[in-house]
Amino acid sequence: MVAFGKKLIATQIQEWKGYYINYKLLKKKVNQYTRQIENGSESRIVLKDFSIMLDNQLEKIVLFILEQQGLLAERLSQLREQQDTALQQGSIIDASGAREAYRAVGQDLLRLLFFVEMNAIGLRKILKKFDKRLGYRFADYYVKTRANHPYSQLQQIFKHVGFGAVVGTISRNLLYLQENQGNYLSIYDQPVLPVQDPVVKSIKAATDRLTNSTSFLKFIGKHALIMQEDLPSPSVDDVGEEAFDLISLLLNLLNTFLYMVNTYIIVPTADNYSLSLGAAATVCGVVIGSMAVAQIFSSIYFSAWSNKSYLKPLIFSSVVLFIGNVLYALAYDLNSISILLIGRVFCGLGSARAVNRRYISDCVPPKMRMKASAGFVTASALGMACGPALACLFQTKFKMFGLSFNEDTLPGWFMATAWLLYLSWLCISFKEPPKPELDVSSQGSNRRSVTHDPVENGCKQPLLISSQDKQYNDGDDEGEEFDGNEEDSEEHKPATSIIAAYRLLTPSIKAQLLIYFMLKYAMEILLAESSVITAYYFVWSTRSVALFLACLGLTVLPINVLVGSYISNMFEERQVLLTSEVLVCVGIVLSFNVGVQYSVPQYVTSAIITFVSAEVLEGVNLSLLSRVMSSRLSRGTYNGGLLSTEAGTLARVIADGTITLAGFWGESRLLNITLIPSLVICITSIVATCFTYNSMY
């Protein structure tokens, strides 16, 4: 992979190259500052010098943006005058020619938006590099002092101030010049623009990337943490559609759905099953958590296996899950809690979520990848809701072939049958996609789209220039010597171990993984102990618990619609993040039994607040994490998705273990004892968020 500085040069627009952020010069200065600090220079002098350099770079960029905006506005004004003159003279407006003129302005606006995007990425990267090399929190200081200042030039880079009016003029006139304008008076009356011009769609996509504007599809798709490259690149997006198979994708998503059903289908009955085998009801924590323990290890080997194949690990997953569910069901007749736990461990060893993520990331065409990611998250949410709902249907008892079928064993028999049917369909219909081969013989193959029109390429493909421009080094004749002092040759290689991946995490990303750990811990405590708590305090039946959990699970998609379509566009994601953490904390506090009679309204209200707030928190946290995590964690075995999965799975393991340990103090103390760690971890995550808040951008 090419280092960012070289990619920035390769994607520059030729005639604007003098106005880009001088990334090479800034990197060289970071090296010099490192040596100065090592030789005893005062850090204040270094910070002041670097601040001035960045301010000068920002000023250069912003003044050029304003100049280009003025030129675009002047061209649009001239087009308006030409149309007005033609109307006054009674002439017929050349609609075709006018449309082409507006499209030409739109294409130049798209070029300018790409210019802004590249500089925004460059600024983020140099701030992170400075903090990494010198060990400061300079990015926190710089963004906080510049972003909210009344004369902020930083807002011009990250919020593209002033572009909206130009986009509106182009959109309105292109629609007006269409032959079929519809029955609306103007574009402002229409809830959705009909048949948008391609250039308008591309501009909208580019502005959405700059402002992080989101929709439900984009928001929920980011939950999968399937990250894209930090820079648009033909080599990244050249996944051939001819290699894509829709049935294989559906089978991949079905694996996700069935696994989540398998995880939560036993929650309403795990305590009764434990009692029937002679164990305490709180052993349900171990029964539920044993699956998560195994998943910690299975995530790693499945992620590594997916480097070579997708079909084989999915087949292995199905076979292991079939065996695990059969053992889970047989434990009743064998009267063995050990067989029960072994069955759940087998189920955890069959967790192929790492394969599900990698398949979408590597094998789905770019234009469908966000939809596939949203499908992955939706399948998980539906599986979480369907698991407890299905448990409601298994309220029967009978024997067949000497085997017992009841509310405890039927979840195991049902899931074993489901995995057997899935395995049959998988072997018949799944097509192993060909592994992409890297063409090392010619870098030119990565530039075959250089001359593509920006309208066709949209936000994924900026205007690239000819290969001769790679010789341009922003006035730095020592570029190669400078690059040799950096780790840039390794900058884009995937992490080779969990430890290497951990070292790539910035303080803000560590805080976000802590948040993810916290919310998964709180949700697992709530869900896993629900059957024990409701039976002890309210004498709820298995059916009542199952319906309650199913209703909680069904809130996932509506909440994501609300947050993805509205809340995340009204507030910054970090604002929603901190607010959601506080609400989770409120939900946990309300859950405590403080001595008065514990009531159903108190339990249900606190559970809803905790669960819904945690769902909102998960969405904004992963959405933010998908943008700020290192590009080296976007692929390979030890990727960002694996890290988040491990953090969440570890949280579930500890939470389930906490429930079982708390059982030694009796069911009367179970609720408060398990809520204390949740509260402590939640408060810790809030403090961590406050300390890293200004670097979450």
C-alpha cells in the first residue's frame, strides 16, 4: 500500500497542487520536533511553532476554497443572466445546452469538494502523527481551540461552510430544465427529489462524507464496523460484480441471524434447565456465558481462516453448532450439567461472525457494501429478538424415541434442525468467491480509472492526475530521505497480532472500546439474569420473560431508524455518545433495589432505559469508531471488527461470570451485587469520554 503522502500527491488536481496541505513538509517538521524534544528543547516552543505552521496551511487552503466558491458563484450568476435575457427577449431557452453548463459547474464543484476532503484527511492524519511521535494531546488542544472559535477556519474544512447555496442553485436549475418536472411548484416542496441528475447525486455523496451526514442505511451499516479505506482508491473498490453471488451473501447473513437466535433462545429457560439438573438457578450465567468464552477464541481462528476460504469455515461452523445444540438438548436425559456446558461451548466455537464480516468487506461490490453491512446488523438484531420469542412457542412436554422434548430441550433440538437444514443449503448453493490477486507487475493497473469522469465515480473516486505528477514533492527535494525516517512503509500493512493491533489504538479509540465493553456488560447483566430476577421478585413464567425479552429486542431497529435518520443529523455523534452513556448510568441506578418493595414498573422502566440507551450508544459509538480507527485495522485477520467483537464478547463473559458468583450470596442480593460493577464501569467510561472528548472527531 502507498503511504498517505504519496497518495495525496497522486490524487491531487494538477492545477491546484500548490494549495493542498503540505503533508511532506509537516511530517518532516514532526521528525525535527522529535529530535529537538529528545535534545532537551522546551515543548512550549515546539507546540507554538507547529500551531503556527498548521494555521498557515489552513489559511492557504481556506482562502483558495473561498476564491473557488466565488468563481463558481460568478459562473452561476452569468448562467442566470443568460436565462433571464432569453426570457425577456422571448427567445427559447436551449434546455440541453443550459443543463450541460450547470453540470459543468457541478463537476467543478465536485472537484472542489474532493480538494476539501483530501485536506481534511491530511489534517487529521498529521495531528494523529504528531501526538503519536511526541506523546502529546496536541490534537485535542488544536481542535478545541480552533473548531468553536467565531472566526474558525477549521469549520471551512470540516463543515464545508458556504457550499450549500451553490449546490442548491445547481440542483434547482437542473430540475427546472428537466422535461418532466412533476406536479410540485419547486424542489423545496418535494419530500424527495425525483430523478436527480448524476452530478447532483455525486455532490450529495461527497458533502455527506465531509459532514458525516447520515441516513438509517448508513448509520446501521456502520454498526458492522466494516471499514473502508481512508482515501478513495480504485484498487480498493475494484471488487468485480461478476464475482459476486447474491445467494452466497444471503447465506452469509442467514448464518448471522441463526447464530444470534442460537445465543438468545435459551435465555428465558436457562435458570429452569440448571435447576432441573441439580444446579442453582444462577448457574444460568455460566450456561449462557460459556458460549461467549468459546467465542473469544473462535473469532480469532475464523478471522484467520477467512483469509483462505469462506465456504469451509461456514461449513465447519454449521457442523459444530449442530453438535453443540444436540449436546445441549441431550443433557436433560443424561442429567448432566457438564454435557450442557460442553454443548454451549461447542456453540461458541461455531461463531463465524468474523467470517460474516470479512465476506461483506472483501466480496461485496462497493455500491452494495453499505446495504450488505446494514443487512448484517439487521440480521443480528432480528435474531436477538426472535430467540426469546421462539422460546415462547416451546411450552409443551412429550417423549419420542426415549428422548425428552420440553421447554428446556426444545430450543436445542430446534436449533440443531435449523443448522442441519442450513448446512444442506450451504453446501448446495454457496459459491466460493475467487481471492483477489495483487498485481505487483504494474502500478499502472491501479490508475486505469484516472481519466474517469468524477460524476461517474461519485464520492468513491476523486479526480486523479497523470503518473508524471508523482514526481511532484511539494517543494521538498528530500522527500525520499524523509520517508525513510518514518514508518510509512509499514503504515498501511494489516496488524499481525492482537498486540500489534492494540498498539495502533489512540486514547480516544481505547475509550470507545471501553464504552463498547461497558454497554455489552450492562446489556448482558440485564438480559442474562432477567429470568432469575423476574421469577424471584414477580413470579413471572417463562412465557412472560420470553415476551419481555422479545419486546426489548424489537426496539433495536426503530431506535436505529430514529438515531440514524434524525438524531445523528441534529447533533454531533460525540454529543449523542456522552448523553447515551449518562442515560445508561441513570437506567442502572434506577434498577437498584433500595429497600422498598421492588415493583414491576420500576424494573421494566429501568430495563427499557438501560437497553434503549445502550442500543443508541452502540450505534453512535461504532459509527464514530468506523471513521477514526486506523486504516491498518480495516483488513487482515486482526481487524477493527475483531477488536470490537473481542471487547464485546469479553464483556459478556465477565458479566455472566458475575451473575454466577453473585449467586453465592443468594437470589435476594443478586440484583444489587451484579449492578454495582455495571455502575462502576459506566462511570469510568463517562470519565474516559470526557478526557478524550475533543479528539473524537
